[in-house]
Amino acid sequence: MKIKFWGVRGSIPSPGAGTVRYGGNTTCIEVRPDDQTLIILDAGTGIFPLAQSLFPEFPLQCHILNTHTHWDHIQGLPFFIPFFVPGNQVHIYGAADPISQNGIHEILTTQLQYRFFPIREVELKANVHYQSMIESKQLHIGDATITAIMMNHPVINFGYRIDCQGRSMFFTGDHEPPYNIYDPEDEEYAHYQSIIDDKQQHLMDVIQGVDVMIADSSYTPEEYPAKKGWGHGTFDSCIAMAKKAKVGTLYCTHHEPTRNDDALEKVFSEAMDRNPHQAGDPEYILAREGLEIKW
């Protein structure tokens, strides 16, 4: 299995001299199982440079797994070059909207309206297929088995586990560890806590022992109280999750867009100091654009 990061920033692209080392594009991750099937996790602005690398594979077939429909995870989709070339097959997967009941097709059809973009969906040359995902239902793409699990974010967000030939990875998308909205003295506290505990155990069961976990670690513990409820994790919450799940390596991503590379390395180093490595702990790495993982 091979993984390559094409976008690691959160919320908004942040190009410039201060983000050269880690990159300024928003979330996009290329995954290649053993049979080299192209699986893409999210379509942030990083999908544009990824698309430019794909010309030798045309006509190609690819599969885009959308974690959720917030702008920084879909804004590169209209610029995905394979859409505009006859013979290509593009499959898009993600959650249906429980309010409108609209399927995942809405993320592309809405963007490709004249008021947002000069090219309409009917003008695309590739064959585009949509499939709405259901939690815990497995999807088979080539050699890979994909399992979706609901994460904690202010819109439906699927984390994806990908298994192939005994190797495994998990991507959280955007995720904030759930917390009890009631005070301990409230009647509802115990019941709500039991729901959280069950959900957390289900998450641990899904990700237990994966070789690679890629996780939303946007904030420091000091920053988090002002961001509570925004749907993002901290370095420390991701480290705790990786330890509990006994993963092999944790890649921290969705970097805060106002943090330049020097500041990013500083807060990551401080997180390492707060969480000294013990025997059996995962390895911790800051994700950066262009980083490739092969195993």
C-alpha cells in the first residue's frame, strides 16, 4: 500500500513563504492499494496538483472518498482534470444529507452551476458515478476494503478505514473527541455519557491496530477551549487516540492555516515533550505535502 499527501492544511488554503515546508493546500490524500487502484481521500485544493500527475494513466478509473462536505474538503473538485477528458471513470462516495435527503452527487452538481463555476456538470467529458455511503457498510474497491465510520463534526463526517492484503490505514477526516454537554449533576448526564462511551468504543474497535492513522490535530490544548464545538482535535487528543488504538504510526494533519511552518514545528515539538515516547507507543509524524508512505 502507498499513501501520498497532496494537501495537509485545514479550513482555507494558506500558500506563501511561511508554508513552503509543509504546504498550503487543503486536504487531499492519495492511496494506492497493491493493485494500484487510485483512491483519493477528500478533494481539497491538493487534488489539483494530484490531477496534474495523472496524465500518464489516462484513460483512468479513480475513486474519491469524501469525508464531509465542508468547503476545504471539496473546493478542489471542480478543478480535477480527469473530469474533462473522455474515457475517464470517476467514482465519488460520501454521506447523504439527512436533512435534504440529497445524495453525495450534490457536492459536485452544486459547485458546477454558472453562479459558482463556468463549466456545468453536463459538459464534463468523463463518466461520473456517485454512491452514498452508510456507516459500517463495507465497500470493495480493487484489492481494498473500505469501512466508513461516523466521526464527531458539525456535519456528517465519515472516517475511512482501508484494508489491503494485511495492511491497514485510517483517516479521521475532521474530528473532535465527543464531550458531555451536560453537567455531572444533571439527570441527563449519565445517559449521554453512556452514548459517548459506546461511540468511543465502536471507534476503537474499528481502528484498533491499524498500521497508519491520519488524524485531524488542528489545535494545542491551550487553543482548544476557544474552539470547542468546532469539530477539530488537538495534538494531544490524537496522540491519546493513537495510543489507545495501538496504531503503528500517527500522522498529524489539518494544520491550522494561521500557523506557519516554524510555528507548526514548535507546537508539535511541545506536544512531543508533553507526551514522551514510551515502549510500544506509535511513531508520531507531522504530515506534509509530498510525503509518501510505502509499506
